[in-house]
Amino acid sequence: MKPAMPVSLSPSLSRSGRGRVRRCASFTLKKKDSSIELQALGDFLKHQLPAYLIPDQLFFASHFTYAANGKLDRAGLQKVALPLSQAQTSPQPAYNALQYQLLQIWIALLKIPGIGINDNFFELGGDSLNAVVLRYRIEKLIDWSVPLAVIYQNPTVKTLAQAMLVHKGEQHSSPLIEIQSGTTQTPFIFLHGDFHGGGFYCHQLARDMGADQPFYAIQPHGLPGRPLPDTIEEMADEYLALIRSAFPEGPYFLGGHCNGALLAFEIAQRLLVEGSKVGLLVMMDPTHAYVHHAAIAPEIQTQTAELSESTGIDLDKLSLESRHNTIMRCYVAICKSYVPKFYPGKLTLFMAKDNLEPQSIAKGWEKLALKAEAYVVAGGHVSMITVHVATLAKLLVECRDKVKWR
């Protein structure tokens, strides 16, 4: 038996959405004895109609107006301002380099500004042809082929970025990854520090440094399948052994971004103690050099306690949001508890213009090296390695070429 419809009249019309998308809006009058709500009405329609006939938006109207000929005034309905969904009014911005890069590809491909990481590629107007173009542009940017099935199964920037991390982890058993083989230059070993985005930005950085530059990236702890130690020193123990295994002899050219900058600094210290040569040490937008902990001791104690509570948690079992928040808290505590020693060599600093501190451009790191040079790079913490990556690479090459021996 066909169930009774809980409404008396439901005219629908097509309205423009973002991009090339047309949205179907249905305006509904309730029957006098009906107490149905919009959510229940939507559920009812899902059981009665095929998916392509279900309206995108449902609204209860108090009354309808009619034209002189007795027909429904649909032109009047077109003038009704429909409330936009949260995803349309407040697009969630990217919070790591990979998400930012993917958003820029989506915006250029779909020609829609203001896309957020939770917006659905296909609901915004993307089709199978767009998906192929999207795959090509991603591959061109990061030198990695994304299966089309991954794009279809993960139609938002947020889920696609996470899927790409998982697939990348499955492809590489070692955290040391060759980004570019290069030819004549000394290998540049880079601790990219991108524990949320997987360091895909390294591919563009390597290309902009030139085809002759060998470039190796080290994946940070906290990525899928990479447990998170408690200290910078513990991380450095593992990475130093990894570098020694791949490159038994120096000179070593090291660099790092964010937390990776602290690790590069600590590893360089240990290489010098072992008697190895460090030709280049670059720190990109590191956190402040916390030499004296008296002023921040209570804060560190609180964060260390939170870190202790997080120790032993299987990060791979957490939801995406919980994982992000947990790793972020842990890294903040780890970086602030790190006490760097004096570095008896030359330190090069690339600092993001948007994050400069008036009291110290180099955030105190210039006091921790025998010689220090600081360069200001346009952009913020993420945009300096994405939007302004060409400028960053040019500076890096200039500093590399100043080294008198290799």
C-alpha cells in the first residue's frame, strides 16, 4: 500500500548554486493535521523517490501566491532568498600545505572562489572529465599518480589529502624518500616537518632548486604508521642513524621547516660531534629558541603532562580531527621542551615575513650559532613553502652556492 504524503503541495524549481551547479529547491505546505519536520520529510522522500529526484533543499512555506490565470507564481518563488548551507557560507580553510595546494588546484579547475576543504568536488560541478584533469594536475605538482578511484571515493580536499597520505605511506617503507635524484650537487637532506600534509610541497621545492640538485625528504613522526616519540632528541637518534646509513660520509647539507628545523639543528650538532662536516644548515621558520625555560616552565609542565597522557595512544585509530589535535598538542610540547645547545658553525635562517617578531627576526636562534644569517621570505608559515616556494628555492640555491667546499 502506498504511504500517505504528509504534505499537500510541493512545487520545486531549479536555482543557481556555485559554479555550474543548479540546485533543486522544494517549497512545501503541510497538511493541517501534519506535524512532520523537514528532516523527517527528507527521510520520507529518500524511501519513496530515486536519488536523482530528491530536492537538494526543502522548505516549509506559509502560503503560495498564484498568477491571474490561477497557476502557481513560480517567478515569485525564484525571488525567495534561500539560506545557504554552512559549507557554502563558511568554507573551512586549509590547515596544512597539502590541503592548500589541493584547494588551489580545485579553485583554478572549477573557477569557483571560496572553496573549503569540506566541499564536495562533484557537487561543485566537477565531473568525470574534471576528475581526470584534477588527477593530471596533482601528478604534475607532486610527481605522484593518484588513482581515479581515490578521487571518486574522497571527493573533498580534507578526505583526499588524508587518503593521499595513507597511499604514500604504503608506497614508502623508509621515512627517507628520494624526491629528486639530481646529478652534480651535494644531496640536500630536508626534514619537512609536515606531519599533517606529508611534505608533498617538497616536490615543487626540489624542482625549483634545479634538476642538478639531489633532494631527499625525511617524513616526520606522527604520520600514519609513524609513532610519535616524546622528545626532539629521541627523534634525532633515529634520523641520524637513517642519514648515516644512506650517506656514510659528508659533507652534509641539512634543512628543515617548522619542527623539522629543530631536528635539523639537533642532527647537525651530533654530526659535528662525530667529526663529520656540515656544509649547510638551514632552518625555515622554526619556533622560538627556548634557551631559558624559567618564564614558560608552568606552560611546559602543563603541555608535557598532556603529552604523557597522549603517549601510548594509537594515533592511527583516532578520527582525523582527533588525530590532528592530538599531534598538534604533542608537537607544541615537544618543541617547547627542547633545549638547543650552542652550534659551533654557520646557521642559515629563512623566516616567514608574516610571523616576524619585532624583538628578534631570528627568534633567538642567532645567539645559538657561531655565525648566523637570517633571510625574510614572503608569506606565512605555510604560504612561504607553497605560494612563495620559487622565492624560497632561489634563496636556498644562493646559500648553497656560497659554500666553498662540497
